Amino acid sequence: MNDVVVIGGGAAGCMAALAAAEKGASVTLLERNPKLGRKLYITGKGRCNVTNDCTPQEVLRNIPQNSRFLTSAITRFPPEQVKEFFQRQGVPLKTERGNRVFPQSDRAADIIDALLHALRRAGVSIVQDRAQGLRRTETLLEGVEGEQGFYPCLAVVVATGGVSYPLTGSTGDGYQMAQGLGHTVLPPRGSLVPLVAEQSFCARMQGLSLRNVAIQVKTDKKKTLYAEQGELLFTHFGLSGPLILTASAHMRNYEREHYYIRLDLKPALDEEKLDQRLLRDLEEQSNRDFCHVVEGLVPRLMVPVLLDLTGIPGDLKAHSVTRAQRRRLLETLKGIRIDISGPRPVEEAIVTSGGVKVSEVNPTTMESKLAPGVYFAGEVLDADAYTGGFNLQIAWSTGRAAGESAGERALG
């Protein structure tokens, strides 16, 4: 008999297992993959954005929905304590732009190794097996059914992730377990996900990465939902890159809203200064073709697209460009409209939005209100955040809360 079984060896599951063991419980951690933390290896482009160096209140402001549900867990195990935890495990950390926290080594493997060593020191039994379901009577949890056997326990933490990046093992198993207990599971969809563009010109610039550009996410009612400066990438289907992934988290209602992105290629220059720059470039290259002037303003791959958008012939001599044509060029540089038809499939998302309905879970303990002894942690819950380490912070905090509570219940 185990006191606690944790299903899932990702960020939330590892933290839950450690927290339960620290309470004195005997813990078995079930992970379907040969190694723990498979998804952690790819976070932060392989560097692992551990958390964000900010207050609990700032974390909650970066969680667009159900932040109230997470208030207790994040306040009790905030970013400061997450940093202290990993530094105690011998992982030096550093803080970069946007208060993003990474291991100094820039190696996600260091975070996973630290978790693995901590689990071993705590006496957690790590078993490679895929949980099939929970066995329980009407009132009593009996244990976890695995492919390799049955694991009797007094409490179980479900930390199986969502359905993004299924190759890491996130295939929605936890949703089925939750539904089997009578829980409502809100349909999973991608958050922090690339976007599909209606315009074909994005595909013409496939592979082009732009730095230091600005975007605004707008609706047809002209409401601005998000505005930021940074890096984006054109793809065969539309747009990706850090700016776009964050923007996608603000675009949550495709059924009722039409979204478009306004792309500013020259955010460092206001219209007056940009017009002066255009005048100077046209005068200095007055006998050259207009297309060569444009090459000095944008990457070469973008030149034919910009010519099409402005309607100005590429072979027009610079000295022949009219004031109205120069105005069209300026307006295009400061505001290319890209209409969004929707997100890419959830399997391509960094995190999953949707999952176990949080009103059916105790926000302090993460225990199911429908099935005592069952706890939920991490991405399996209907709670997700913007980029910057906030989603991993949710995993650490909810994992900690679930593990402590499960351990206390088992030892009860």
C-alpha cells in the first residue's frame, strides 16, 4: 500500500511527489515515459523558463482566466520560493528580459536532474507505467490501475498534463480519469500557439524572422486586446514566434470575434520621423528603381510583398515617387493588416487551455469536490497563463498544494 500515488512525471507531478514525501508519506510516481520531465526539456527553447521573478500578484495578473482559483496556491508557493527550491538543489539561476528566470547553464536538463535527485533523496519510488484509470468505491479511493499492475493508495494526484505536444506523453489521459469521476472537462484548445493567416503573403515570406517589430491584436470593433514589441516569424500557414505565441493567449473567442494583427515594422520611428527617413532615402537614391530603395527598409524577402501591398511599381524611379505613394509606403510600414482565421491545432500549442473545471476542485488543497482523495495539479486543470515562466509557476504551485494535501490526507 502506497500512501500517495502521483500520476505524471512532469513539473507538477514531480513537485507533488516531493511535497507529499516531505510530509512523511510513502510516494510512488508513475511516469509513462522512460525519463521524467519530457516536456520540460523543450520549454524555453530547451533552456527551461523556470518561473518569473515577480510577486504572486503579478503572476495572477498574467493568468487571463481562473486566476482567483490559483490565488491560494501561488501565494503559498510563489516565484521566490520556487527559485529558492532550485538553488537549494544546486541549480544557479539567472533573470533575463521580462523577469524570466532560467538556469545559469541554459540547460533544461539541469532542472530535470535536480528534480530527479530530490525525488530519490526523498525516497519517492519512480515507476515507468501508464495509468489506465482510478479504482474506487462510491466513497473510497482504492488505487490506480496501470498497464503493468495495480497501485493501491490512500490518495492520488493526477498531474498528466494537457494535450499539447502529445509526443511528450500529454495525450489527455487525465481528462478521461476526471470524467470517469463525474468531473466536467472543458474542451481543450491551444494557448500560446501559432496563428493561421488569411493572407497568402505570409507564406511568401516563410522562414523570415523579424526582430524589434511591434504588433497590436485587434477585433473588428477596433478594440486593442494586446500590444507588444519583439520577434515574430512568418510561416507557410501564417505567423509564429514569441510575439505571436503570447498574442494567441489573448485571442480566446473565435466563435464570436474576428481578430487581426496590425504589424508595425518601424516601431522606433513615429510617422513624422519615418517620413523624413523616406524622403531622405528617395532623394539620395533618386535615379535608382524604387524596389532598391525598399531593400534598404525591409529584408529582401519582404520587398515583393511590400510592393504589392503599396501598389507601387518596383521599377519606378525613386525621383518619380509621388507624395501619395510615399504616404502609402509609410502607412504600410507602420501598419500591415494580417487577418487571423484561427489558431494552429492544439497539438502544436505550448500549453493547453481548458481541462478540469476548477469550480469542482478545492482551490486550497487541489482536492476533487466530487471524489475525496483525488487531487489535480498542473495543466490538467482549466488554468493557463501568458508566456514568461507563468505556466511553469502554475505547475509548481498547484503541484505543491496537491502533494502537501494528499500527503496530509494519507497520514491523516
